[in-house]
Amino acid sequence: MQLRYISVAALIAEAGGDPWAINQSLQAGSPAQVSNLANAFHQAGRCTAESDAAFNQARSRFDAAWNHQNGDHPINDSAQVQRTAKSLGAQSLQLPKIGADLENIAASLAEAQKTAAGQISTLDAALEKLDDLIGQAVRMEKDPSLSAADRAALDTFIRSCEEDAISDTRAALGQLKAIRSNYSGTLQQSLATLRSDGYDPTAIEPADADEPEQIRIPPRDTKPEDAKRWWDSLSQAQRDQLLAQHPAELGNLRGIDTVSRDKVNQQVMADDLARVETAASQHHVSVDQVTRHPEQFGLTPAAITRYNNATQTKKGLTHDSDGGKNPVFLQTYDPEAFDGRGREAIAIGNPDTADNTTVLVPGTGSSVNKGYLTHDDGLHVYDEVRKADLTKSNSVVVWMGYHAPDSALDPQIGQTTLARDGGGLLAADVNALGVTHQIPSSHVTVIGHSYGSTTVADAAAASGMHANDVVLVGCPGTDLARNAGDFHLPEGGHVYVGAASSDPITHLGVGQGHLPGTGVTVGLGTDPAVEGYGSTRFKAEAPGLTIPLKDHSSYFTPGNESLFSIADIASGHGDALAHDHMTADHRGSYWLPDTFDPEAIRRPTGGHYH
């Protein structure tokens, strides 16, 4: 079944169960195996007319329902018969009776499988038809000439199709549960009869359809709202089962609560560490020897990549916990992403319960495998934001979730491709925060530094990122956002800019061009610190004698103007900037050229702490 517009995860959540999983559990049984065993017992003993009639009646039911799949299985028919015959002694009349009982089980299972498969086939066909109708409506909605009334009618039609899909799934679920229940009742009764006849049915008991269902995890690209509905629809026992199995796909599924994702991701991380450390221990060699020559110890290069990034991640968790003072959560863990650079996010404080959530996006030269997760930036932001308002709870998400340019020498540093791709990933992760948040509202601030600020701008301008405020520091240009209005922030939201006058990166905002024949955009766009952009600029000068590129890395230094201002904004008190005398004039103010920065003639100050 191929669905483009209907989410199976959402259907399962709304229906209250998974009909496909029930069918799968029924189809896992092998009625032909049981029937072959039944025939062996029937042939082995002295048949009466009664046992012959019972067996033939059950065989007719089996033949009518069986789908003729191969019944080969390690059940040894002759061994089963000989063992049972020996235990029964001379009671050979019992053997055909056992055969008839077994044939009844085979027939019941085959009938259950046939009926269940029919239900699923009908459901799949109905859903594909509804999905096609929704697709037609979606395509019609793209017509710019549609009137508001026509658009509203199409929306109503789409909702009606979605409700029909849920109703069909719920009905199929009820039918599948009834099929399984009827078969299970027949099975249990037959097993009891077999035991009384002198046969131990252990070999066929796995055919019981009441064994635990395999829980299907939605794909990673499932909408967070649908994933949350699916997760909430599971019983606590089912959730515990998944958490115990710690599948990697669960830990990175947007819409699952942070505590559960952290538990799974930390277990997967521990597995990645243990895989290499166990190999070293078993072969009595150092971990370094294993990582340098993994093939000698039965490991792949991917296992070493995972180990190295797991090591960096564990260091990051330890660092951000600040000696155990801060709760930390591994919200995203994908150590093989971006050709081994890694895609991960550590939350200091739980974003699901925080009054204020800040997402920190780093820039050029940052990656998991280069150790970004042990940088102080996130910890400094968390500490200062907490002090800015002691009445509020806070979370800072250190987001290393995209492929940043590798270094200042990377040709991609002046191109927009990585920023636009990263912006899509950032928007998806930020928007998912609102889905799992447990209290009515949270103030969300997204901070981008250096190339990360371009990524933040693209996330807001092109990928629909939902944030209350955006902070751009050390920004080389905002690409698709030509002005503050392009960030599409809610009422009361602001684009805040920190640009040290001595930071050369912030003076790179220029016009853009395209490399002929490639579609690659060169130049990162407009400087958000200029007059007329629509931003609020705050003071961000670094005190003391420093070199320009050092100033580019000083925005999160404790005591500096920039970090103090960021804390006001991220704590939900951006209006305090003026009160604290932390606003700054834009470049190009006073009718002077944009190249003139009034901050360059001001003496920087330090010692700013809340």
C-alpha cells in the first residue's frame, strides 16, 4: 500500500490500534505445518469411523481456507508421532483423534488468515482510493484562481476523506480483533483437548495469535503531530517494550517526548561504545588498535565512526551537565550522518517542560566529530538565561543538526546550499518542540552564530520555522530573508542582531550571484545589522585588545555585552535591552553609508552579569 497524503501512524493512533500488526501476527502462523503433523498422527493409528469423519471434516475446512504456502518447518512429524505413541503405549486409537484435533487447529488458523487478509486488502484499497482523492484536492488547491469559498470546500472535502480513512481503519481493527479472538478461543480449547488426549502441544503453541504484536514504528519523516498521537495511543507496557529494545529510529522520531528519546539515544550511544570496547577486551588489545584496524577484529569502518562520535557525545553530555548540576538530554543521535560528521542535539534542561527554550545553531568548522558538543557556548547561554529570570525554567538545545562548512577554506562557506538544507532540518526540529511541550506556552528563541545565523534565517524564511524571537550573531548574511519581515515571526516577535564592529564576518553581507550552469548561489545575502532591515541591534563589542577573528568568537563569553543581551532576549525580556542600555545603532544610521558602523567609535564595556 502506497499512501502519499494519509499518515498510517495517525490512522493507528486515531483508531486505537494497528490492524496491520494484528494481521501480521496471524499470518506468521503456518497452518500447513500443523496440517502435515495432523496427517502423520491420522495415518499412524487405528482409525474409527468417528475419527475418520472428524479428520476429513477438518481437512475440508483446511483445504478451503489454506493459501497453499509452503509448510516446510523443523517440526519433525515422525518424531512427534513416535514420541507420543510411545507415551500412550497401546492406545493407538488416540493417535487419529490427536490428528483430528490438530487438523481443526490448522483449519481454524487458515480460516483466520484468509479472513484477516481479506479485511486488510479491502482496507488498503479503500485507503488508497481516499488518498488519491485527497491528492486531487491538494493539487486543485494550488490553483491561484480559486475563490475562498472553493478553497474552503476543498478543505472540507479533505477533512471528510481523512475522517473516512480513520473510520475505515477503526472498523477494520474491530474486525481483525474479532477474528483473532475467535481463533484464539478455538486454539486454547483445542490445546486443552490435545493435552487430555495425551499429546504435548508445545511444538505448535507459537501458532497462538495472542502472542505480543510487533509494534510498528512510524518512519522518521512522519509529522510530529502524527508521531505523538501514535506514541500516546500505546499502552505503558508497549512503550516500555520499545524503550527496552531501544531502536535507533525511535530516538530520532520527532513527536516523541524528550525523556523517552534521551533514554533510547543514550542506550544506543552506549551500544556504540561497548561494541568497540568489548572487541578490545576480548582480543586483549587497546581500543586504539581496534579503531585503527577494525577489520582485524570483525568490525566495520561505520562501527568506528559511531564509536568516535559516541565518545564525543558522551563528553558533551558530561560537559553540559556541569558536574551534575544541570539535567541533560540527548534529543537527537545520528552518528553516521553527513558522511560521519554526525547529527546530534543535546538539551540542557527539558524543553518539554521549560518556560523558555533556546536553540543554539553553530557555524563554520562545527561538527560532532570535531568536538563541538564540548564547547562552552550552550552552557554559558543556559547559565546566563537562568540568572536573567530566576522565576522561569529554561532549556538550551545545543543543535549540531546540520552539515556546516568544514572550515574557512571550504568553498561552501560562501555558498547557500548547506544553509538552506540545514534550515529545513532546523525548522523541522524546532517546530517539533511545540508538539511535545507539556505546558500551555513556551518562549522559543533560536540563536544562530556565523554561518549558523544564515541557516537560521533560511529556516525562518523558507522552511516555516516557528519561533518567538530570532537572534543572529556574527552573521555573514541572511540569504533568503531580505528583511525582518521575511522571518514571519508572530506578533511581538523580533529579529535581534549582535554584530561586533571589529568582526570582519559581519561585514560580508553583499549581493548574491549564481555560478553559471550549477544553480549554486554565491554570497550569503543581506547584512541584518544595517539601517532599514527591521532588526533590533544590541551591543556586542568585545572589551580589551583582541584580534578581529577573536571578536567573531566572543559573542557567548561571560561578562560580554552580547551574552548579557542574549540572556535578556532568551528569557523573554527583550524589552529590557533598552532599560539596560544595551540597544545599539544600526550600520548606516544618520544617513551615512552602510559601511559606517557607529559602534566602532564606542568603547566596549565588560562585567555584564545578571
